[in-house]
Amino acid sequence: MARPRFVTGSLLRHVCVMAGTGAIGLIAVFAVDLINLFYISLLGEKAIAAAVGFAGVVGFFHTSLCIGLMIGIAAVVSRTVGAGRAHDARRIATASLALMAAISLVAGSGTAFFLGPAVHALGAEGETARFAQRYLAITVHTLPLLGIGMACSALLRAVGDARRAMMVTLVGAFVTAVLDPILIFGFGMGLDGAAVSAVFSRLALAAVGLHGVAVRHRMLGRFEPKQLGADARAMAAVAGPAVLTNLATPVSAAFVTHSIAQFGPAAVAGAATIDRVSPVAFGLVYALSGAVGPILAQNLGAGQYRRVRQGLRDSLLVMGVSVAVAWAVLALGQDLLIRAFSADGVSAELIALFCS
């Protein structure tokens, strides 16, 4: 296992590198949904585009859960690495993958029993509701693959391997970008093609992540059931609040989707575009919580409290600049965005309002 990287050197540079590569990787996860919506929009059917929007809200809950757990994993393992306890770090890394797989399996497959009530509660009706349920019936069972991939990305960031952590999620986006047009248009599978593409994307995500963690860095140790309870409590202390924080966004998205549904599929299609553009545009903000955690945690583990405070200040600076840039790009590029997603009428009005 590599030596702690963040206890020396420029903190601002560490923040920029980790947040930047983390943002690229995390944006790749959200870009998968955005790419799916883009290709589905080319089919020209508002009901299908709206169905992807409803399915996306459910998927957003799942992704936010994994991001919260990922933050806890990165923080606890980083702190252990910073304290020089390599054996404990390996044990916790192994336990974290087991816990991520178990929690995401329950959350993902458990959703399958409530797909009908879930999409109807969001406001989906008729053909749109059927399309949304069909898409989710294929994708929800693969949440453990997404969770394992994201956990591996967190472990790689915990030891400072920002580049490989970024590659984990980039591979998933690349698989989607390649398979989507082939399955949706080439094989004429439509919405089912987008769902199958998402499954293969998550398979690639998990495979690349496990290779980096287990083979490249040899971060995994023996699974020790007797220590699982203590390790789980340590991760829960960070992951619990992080999960609740991250779930706030999909909860609000669900409320907005339910409210917009009364205005018809066109309005929902516009909201679906916004829900997918937003995390991509503000990906650096999403990534900061997970990327800065290892930096602060390594220094905390090493007892360098002055660097912890400085790292927090540098993180706030990076966040402020990134938000300002993202808003400017959205405001100036809104017409291009509307044309790219073939939006018109109410859909276009909503997108323009969001970007402005």
C-alpha cells in the first residue's frame, strides 16, 4: 500500500487535483444518464423521454446513497493510511466493499418490489409509467455493481491515486457512449437498449475498480467478521450524515417531478434534462465532499491540524470558483443545450429558466 501523499506538499494543489479528477470521474457517472437521455430524445417520443425522467429520479436516490457511503469509506480508510496503520487500512477496505455490496443489494433489488407505486407516486401515468417500470426492472438489480465501482474509486482516492480513481468511472461512461447508439438504434431496442447499456457500464465500472484496488495497490486484506461491527460503526459515523445530506437532493427532485407531472410529459421531459445536466454542470461540487475527505483525513490521522484547517479553506475557494464558472457556461450555452436535446415548448422554457 502506498505511503500517505497528502501530509506534505501544497494543499491547494492536492485539492485541485483530487477534486478535479474526482469531478471528472463522478461526472462520468452522471454523464451515463445524460447520454442515455440524449439518445432517447433522438427517438422523438415524449412519453419515453418522460419515462427516463421518472426512472432517473429513482436512480438518483440509488446513486446518492452510494456517494454517501463512498464518502465514509474514503474518510475512514484515508485517516487510517495517514496514521500509518496499513494492516488496518486493508481490513477496513475489505469490510467497506462487503458493506457497500450488501447495502446496495438491499436498496437496489428491494426497489424492484415497489416500482409501480414508486413511479405513480412521482406522477407517472399510463404509457409513461409502463416505460419507466420496464427500464428500472432491468437496472435496479445492478446497483451493487455501481456501488462496488464507486467504493473502489473511493479507496483509490484514499491512497492518493487520483488518476486511476478517475479512470474507474470514465470507463463506465465510455462503455455507455459506445453501446447506447448500437443497442438503441442499431438493434432497434429503444428504451430497453439504454437499460442494457447501463448494465454493461456498471459491470465495467466494478471490474476496473476491483483491478485497481486488489491488483495494482493490493489494498484488500482478509475479511475479519469479528471486526466488521467496529469497522461498520466507524464508517457509519461519517457515511450516515453524508448519505442523509446526499439524499436531500433526490428527495427535492422527487417533489419537483411530482409537481411538474401535472403539466404533462413535455414538462417532465424538460425536468429530466435539467436533473441530468445539473449534476454534470456542478460535478466539482459533488466531487469535493468525496475528494477533499481523504486529504483532510490523512492530515488528521497524522496529527497535522493546521493543514486540516488550510485544506478546508482551499476547498471552499475551489467550490466558489467552480460554481461561478458552471453558472456562466449554462447561461451562455442554454440555446445549444435546448437544441441538443430536441426540446421545444414547455420543455425548452424550463431548460432556459434553469440555465438563466
